[in-house]
Amino acid sequence: MTEQHITFRPRPDQFAFTFGGAEPVLRVRPGSVLTLWSEDAYCGRIGSAQDLASAALNPGELNPQTGPFWIEGAEPGDVLAVHLVDLTPARSWGASALIPFFGGLTSTPQDAGLQAPLDERTYIYEYDSTRHTVQFSAQAGDFTVALPADPMLGTVGVAPAQREVRTSLVPDYFGGNMDTPEMRAGSTVYLRVNVEGALFSLGDGHYRQGEGESCGTAVEGALNVTVIVDLIKGGEAADAPAWPRLENDTHVMTIGSGRPLEGAWKASQVEMVGWLSRLHGLDLLDAYQLLSQISEVPLANVVDTNFSCLTKVDKRLLPSAPVFDGIHADLARRAAALGTISY
């Protein structure tokens, strides 16, 4: 079968704001290369430090998704493998904001208090494509610092099961708004297919984000995105993940989401225990003991409707055990063969 290379730039009326419940924009074959454009989390409504979120944003139009894409042949129980080939800022700036009653260190609707909201501010980070940096500038002083850009996708997901429709602001077992810096170029994400066609979408580009996304917004920016999507059939997989999994050249990772944060941690740990058990032929309790000695646990977000937490394991600590017959390495080779991506 000839490999497809599809280029798609959505019109404003083609964005989805949910996982599930949206009609597919295109049908694509497994193995296809998708070159896409994704809008920032604000729908492009913040462009200067004078644009305050409370006035500029439409609460019903946040985290616009490029997609969903119908993956031909995808059925419940299969595994969708999405390799992130390239993520390139599409603008010369990104924006971050302090938003009333949103963020990790203020009262929120889920964690109410009597104090007034923090002052509202918008920060514009200039992106230097030559140096590949974003520039932080303090608003109450002269402090500036150039930070390395590290583009990532905040949202990658598929439709939930049983006709459920979830806002693109939420992370859960189907992926969604996980906001982990590990969702960068070179990573492969594995998602369980819950409905026919999978209905895969992505968005919420960040030019840089710290672990936890403390204030609730990263350096938000539009991205040019190239991915390869492939499909692992249920009969071949026999290990469809209950929660999203990630793999890069050095680590395997699981992502759990929920509230409280302990629940997100538990979900990621349970998923990793089961994965290690299957990969290395271990008894569950042996895998549990092993994980206790080798796990890394960075936070993804502590601000969304559900929190997200990763469990990471360095593959170099353990005997080689190819995941899904080595599909990550194969996808990485195919990505390298594409050469330089032009947008």
C-alpha cells in the first residue's frame, strides 16, 4: 500500500473542541504522514500583553483541536501509535497568561477559597528561530532571560468509548489535555482505540512548558506539526493500554490523570507495573518491587480539570524488550527518512 503524505490546515470553522462528538475532517490510512497546523490554546485571541484572558477569550473555544482524523481499519481494542516527527513554532512569539481563579497557586472552582483572584497578566515571549529560544521578560522589573525553546503538544487524543464527549480541556484515559513536556518531537504515543476509526486529534501547542504547568498556561503558540500515524491491531497487541503510554529512544512512560493528584500518580504506576510485567515476563508483585527502585515521576499538569502524572522508566536499566515489536524504532527510522520538513 502506498504511503500517504497528507497536508491539512484547518479553517477556523473546522476546529473541534471535544474528544468524541465531532465529525472526522479526513480519512487516513495507517502509516500515513500528516503535516498539520494547530492553533494555540487561546484560538489566536491573545497577541499582546494588553490582551487579558478574561476579556479576550471565549470559554467555549479553548484548546482547538486539529482533527479528528478517521484512521481506516481502527477498531476498539486496537492501539494507535502516533510518532511526533517535527514540531516547529508557526509564529515569532508565544503567549502565557495569569488567569483569574485558574492555576496551581490560586483558588479555583474545584478548590474554592475566600481570597481575591491573583492579578491578571499576559506575557509575550518572543521566539528566536535562529537561536531557538523564547524570551521571558518580567513585568515588575528589568529581569530578562532567554530560555531554550522545547516545542510540545498539550493535547493528543482519541474519542472516548460509549459515545462519550469530553471537552478538549480534560485529560483522561483517552489522552486529551495531558500537558506533558514529554510530548515532543521524537516521542511515540500509544493510545487505546475506543471507537471505530479512533477519531484522533491534536492541538494546544506549547513553545516551552515546565513540569506541572504551575500557573495553568505554558508559552502557548501555534505549531506546524508532522506526525506518522500507525495502527497495531488488537490480535497483535494483546496489550492495549488502559492509559496513554509514551516511548522515546531512552524511556518508556505511562500517563495517568485524575483528582486528587495521588489518583493520577496511582493510575500511571498501575499502568507501568502491568506494562513491565508483560514486557519482561514478571509476576505483578515482582514488577511492583522493581518499579519502586527505578521509576521517575515528573508531573505533567496540576491545573486542569484532571491532574496528570507520568511514570518513567529508563530502558537502559533493563534488558532489551521491544515494545509492540519495535514500532517506535521503525517509526523513528521512517521519520528520519523524511529529511528536513518544509512548512
